[in-house]
Amino acid sequence: QVQFVESGGGLVQPGGSLRLSCVASASTFGIYAMGWYRQAPGKQHELVASIISGGSTNYADSVKGRFTISRDNAKNTMYLQMRGLKPEDTAVYYCNLWPLLSPPTWGRGTQVTVSS
């Protein structure tokens, strides 16, 4: 089973930027459609953005125009560039297949905290 390791989170002020990375264990990463998800305290996982193998992308309305998802298949890596961060973006961010397997397996994620 493919495993993912997320990194790049941190504490940032409102309006700031962060770039998250997700490295996949599988050399076949390039064939998978992928997504960035987030989980705020007390809430379920939410799909933030998705990208198919060919590069087409989709975004949740809440992040559209602020977040950019991309991938480098040669490096088995996916990115999430986040700009204009808001306190409501505070969550643990995960990468995973899109759509999710049932049941999904989650990595450790990376914490993003937006606070002044």
C-alpha cells in the first residue's frame, strides 16, 4: 500500500504563506489522482484540493484563489502552496489518494496554525 509523508506546516500569521510537501513511497505515484485534506479539531477530514495524474486540479470553495496544488511525478512529490492564510485554515493537513480508499489510511499529517 502506498504511504505518504507530509511536511512543511507551522505557525503563521493571518495573511501569511506556507508550502506543504507530500512524498509518496510508490514509484507508481504518477498514475494516482491525489488530494490534500485537512482536519480541524472536532471535525471530519475535508478535501481541500485534488489533482489528477495529468495535472488538472480542483479546489474547495473555501480555498479557491488562495491555494495551489501541484505535483512532480519524477520526485513522487505533491505540493500545496497556501497564500492568504486565515485562522479558519488552522488544521492538520494530510495527503492521500483521491478519491479515498474505504477505509482510508492516514499518515501523521502536518500541523498548520494560523494565528496572530
